[in-house]
Amino acid sequence: MKRIAVLTSGGDAPGMNAAVRAVTRAALARGAEVFGVRNGYAGLLADAMEPLRARDVGGIVQHGGTVLGSARCPEFAEPSGRSAALRNLAARGIDGLVVIGGNGSQTGSATLAREGFAVVGVPSTIDNDVYGTDSSIGADTAVNITLEAIDRLRTTASSHSRAFAVETMGRDCGYIALMAGIAGGAEVIALPESEIAPAEVAKRLRAAYQRGKTHALVVIAEGARCGVKELMQHYAESRDSIGFELRVTRLGHVVRGGAPTAADRILATRLGSAAVETLAQGATACWSARRATRSSPRRLPRSPGARDRPMPRCSSSLA
């Protein structure tokens, strides 16, 4: 590999910049040139690429978001759009591409790989719902931000003898809500993977009130069927029997912002470096993934019912 391009795509996640830094410096250490692609796949189509040097990625490891930018690009889903992207890559003499992003981004990278271009994906999404990796970049930071909000809400809930329903991001995956809810001592956790009826939530809140608790917390994943709206509708009909006054806090995109935790910075550095190593070894259509079982390159398991298999051929795995 003489020239490598790197792009960030999809929703931003804390740690993306650390991954861009790792890809850049690992490639430069191998004597390769590095090009940063602006605004994801849209930058491939627009030929918005620029050389990255070591100092260009200095001082970004602690920053959230992505210095390369991200944007939606419906044109990339069309064959004509991918052809334009491949022409631009070829014109610059780029041999391989590192795509940092989540499910949708890696679906795009798999499409390029099927057309013969060398691509390695780096899983980066706060949802932690990407197939083939134990942890994606940004998930740890999102859990900690959610937990901080829960801890703060507990203080005011206890002062006023209230219950709080906290909705956090995660799309159709309840990872953030589950981890933050357990760590925050929530009375109820509502997840897409384990549904709970509003009446059952109310029952548990009532039981907490009857036990003499001064507050209660319900953590709800945004993809859960028992969402904030359904819970508040039920509460309006059963207010007197529950005991607690109920308030709602939607954390929204605040979960996706902020400086990455140490865990996300280290994970991003390891995965970014492994992505370059994988390209240098000649492997393509691969994940750079963190798996707890072993630390050598391995083929991803093809378990039944998996949500997404954007990179089915092989994986560079880190224990």
C-alpha cells in the first residue's frame, strides 16, 4: 500500500478523531501517503480529499465528533455514484480505504469491496450494534454521559420525591440504556430487546413508593415500544395510584457529544492501527474489530439471525 484514504461516515461518535489519527500515523510509519476524505462518501464523489500529515492529526485525540466531517450521500447507493467514487480514488493512486462508521457506513464499504476495491471497516457508533465486534468506538463515552445524567437526575428526584423517566439514544439497540441503567441503579429499564408494558412500569414505581423510597428512575431506550409517550399516557390515567410525580428527560444528541473516554480513545487507536496493518497485509473486505476470544486474524462467525454482515470475508481482531 502506497496511498491510503480514510473517511468518517454516518452519525458522529466520540473517538472517531482518535481513529483518524491512528490510521494516519500508522500509515505514515509504514511509508504510505494518507488522504483524508471530507464529509464521508459525499467527499469521495466530490473528490474532496487532501493529504494528511502527522501534524495535521495532532491534538485531536481528545476531541469529540469528527474533524473530517460526515454527511449523507444517497448518490453513493447508485452504481453511477460508486463509479465516480472509484474513478476519483484511482485518479489519486489510492490503493486502500479505511471507513470509520456504523452499520450504514459499512454497508457502503462492503459495496465498494464487492466491486474490487481494498476496504477495511472500523466500527464506530454509540449504539454498539455493529455485527462482529464486542465494542464499537463511542459506546463507552455514550454510556458514561448517560450515567452522569442519571446521577444528576437522582439528586433532584430525591429532593422532590419524584420519579424520572430518562430516554437515551441507541436506535434499535438497548445497550446504552441497559449499561447506564444498571450502573445508575434504575428501578426500571425498558429496552427494544426486552419489552415491558407501561402498566408494569407503573407497578414497579408504585412498589418503590410503597417501600418508602424517596425517588425512582426509569431508563428507556429510544427504540423501546414502551417509550416516553406511552408511559406518560398511562401515567395520566393512573397518576394517583403510582404515588410518585413523574417527570421526563430526553437526553437526545447530547449523548453523542463530548470528549471521548480513555477507553474509547484507546479502542479507536488500536482499531485504526489494526486497519492499516490489515491493508498492508493485503487483506480486504475486513473489519478491524475488538473480540474477547482471541487476538489473531479470524473469519467472522456466520451465526443465524445476525442483524448485519457488511464485511463477511475476514476480520482483523484485537483481544
